[in-house]
Amino acid sequence: MFKKILIANRGEIALRIIRTCREMGIKTVAVYSTADAESLHVKFADEAVCIGPPPSSLSYLKMSNILAAAEITNADAIHPGYGFLSENAKFSKLCEDYKIKFIGASPDMIAKMGDKATAKATMIAAGVPVIPGSEGLLESYEQAEKIAEVVGYPVMLKATAGGGGKGMRAVWKKENLKDALESAMLEAKASFGNDGMYMEKLIEEPRHIEIQVVGDQYGTACHLSERDCSIQRRHQKLTEETPSPFMTPQLRKKMGEAAVKAVENIRYEGVGTIEFLVDKHKNFYFMEMNTRIQVEHPITEQVIDYDLIREQIKVAAGIPISGKNYFPNLHSIECRINAEDPYNDFRPSPGKITTLHAPGGHGIRIDTHVYSNYTIPPNYDSMIAKLITTAQTREEAINKMRRALDEFVIEGIKTTIPFHRQLMDNPDYLAGNYTTKFMESFKMEE
């Protein structure tokens, strides 16, 4: 087992990893930018190293600085959390070269699954259903036009190196295809330095359902059931739940088996997520794989009583998994609390938290790095907390979330708490009747 793990991340996920390491008797090293000097992950780690100024490119994405911090503190492993360098094949390879264990996927696996076109080809080879579309990257507009005619409009153009909705365009008719392709390529080039595009059939009324998977170094894999992440705004998830109200036992079994088959086929090592789009007829299609821990991992932990960070560390240390699949016996919901103004198009709201009162009680979990008088820097993602409720049934979990949101007081900045509170009273949400298009018709009440 590792003696000391450096956490190459910030905020709530860094603190989450520190907590599990402490329970496992493993020393921790926090890294931080000057903007994060007062963050809780810095205070709770055994050691802390400043790695640069506020911009991510000069701190949390600066590989040389992170590796230097690992070297001077004698860390024998690096946990990247999510975001930043968690799915960076070059960083995974550098860790390998420096004989520091990267607690995540191998460079080859990240390259294979991180590029969406390659990932799709890999899944076809594994016999996992994929969305009809281009077999590889689009080579020309003429080719795009032909493929669109074969699969039928509407189609979705996607950047192969994409994420967060960048480089994506829905095209409903042929006349709009050329402009959409050109603008998506420009955006992809500006965002990722790669303008490679592929095309898929646009799935109408889709649910975004992901399967949590774990694979060990010996080729054994298992799944930990699903999460429904369909409530999104601009492809950014707002709330998640497990089990999905849309799921049937038969569909859960089929999707779980497909995910395990995929993981076994590529001999994946670590914790990961296979993401699917599911249409209204319950046909499911592979969308992408995340070769890292997910923001929404706590709801899976809650319904099966399983520490996913601990499992990540154990797998990285060479400990085999049982191979047993897990199914939820409780219901859990996560609301992402962001420093954003839901009454003003979710505009970011960094600044100083003057008052903070967190809810408590049975079945309430809060993952956060903020506290009273903490100043939220403007440099990073706006998520400041995750509020998770767990109960015997979905109805009880929603009632618990209503109560917890009513108790949750954050003053000094705007937050998404009012949005989540209104969501918990929305008739369609209460009925479990929602798709990835839900937010297009949702309006905040004053």
C-alpha cells in the first residue's frame, strides 16, 4: 500500500480524497495555487506545497510543478481527482516515467477512451451498442453530408477531443450542416487545439444514464449500477440520482452487462464510468467513457455503502476486486451547489461567503471545501458543494432534499440553492419524467 499520496486537485474532491487516505493510514500532500491558500484541503493535508499563481495553466495543469512537489515530498502516488489532469495521457505517462503511481487509467487507456472516435471504434469491437454515425473522424464536408443522409436528420456534430459541450452542434436539416460543421470545428480548435469532428444520429428525448465500473490489474471487472444525469444545462450536470426512475430491472441488467463487457474487453484498470444515451424506447447507446472518478460518485457510494476512492487506491496498489456487481437498495439524490445566480442565466458569483449554515440529520451528506468567511476565487469551476440525500424511497429522498435545501444558508454570494428547491417541487421531476432537454423549458419562479 502507498505511504504518501499527493492530490493533484483542489476544492471538495481534494478534501474527499484526503479523508479516505487518512482513514487508510496514508499520508497526504496537498498542492495549491496562491488563490487557494486558505482552502480546507490545504489545511487538512499532512503537507502542502504551493505550485503557482491562480491560472490553472500555471498551477493545477502545470505538470512539472506537480511532479516536483511529489518529488520533494517523497510521494509514491498521485491522485488526480476529476478534471484538470485526471484524463491526461501525457501526465499519466510522466508519472510512470518518474516511478510515481498514477491513481487512474494508464496512458494507453486514456488515449484510447479519451478520444471519442477511437472510443467508439473500441466499443463496436467489444459488441457494445453505439449511436449510428461516422466510423471515424469526418474527412470533409461532402463525407459529412453523405453520412447525414444515411443515418437521417437530425444529427449531432461532436469534437473528438471535446467536453463540457464545446464543439457540439445539433443539425436538423441539410441546409444548416455546412455552417454548423465550420463553427464547431473553429470552437473545438480554440478550446482543445484539435478540430477533429465526428457525427452521430441525434437521439431525441434522451436520458443520460451512466454505469459506474471498476476493473483491476488482473482483468476482473464489475459494475456498481447506474446514475441518471439527465438534468443538465449546456451539457453540464445539475443534479443526479440513483436508481434512475426510468430504469427497469431488465434494462439495468442489460446496461450493466454491456458496461462490464466493455471494461473487460479493454482490460481497464481503475474506477471509471461508461456513459450511455437511452432513448424513449429504452434502447441504449454508448456515448463516452470517463477514465476517472466522477463528480457524482457519492450517490453510488450512498446506495451500496461503498467507498469508491478507497477502491481506486486499492486497485492502483494491485489489490484484486471481487468481481461482484452491485445494485442499489436505497435511493440517493445529489444537488450540485454552484456559486451562480439562477435568476440571472446562472451567471458565476464568486466572492466572500459571509454566512454558512449547513443542513444535517439522518441521510444528509455534504461534500464541500467552503466555510464562513471563505472567498471563492473567480479562477475555477463554480461548484462549491454537493448536497446528497439518501432514503428508502425516491419520494423520501426528495422530501429530505427539500428540508435540507431549506436549511442550507449561504450568504454573501448567489448560489443555485433556489433552483434546486424549485426543482424539488417540479411536477415533471417528481414524476421522474425528464430528459436531457428538461432545462430548455424550465423557468425560475421569482
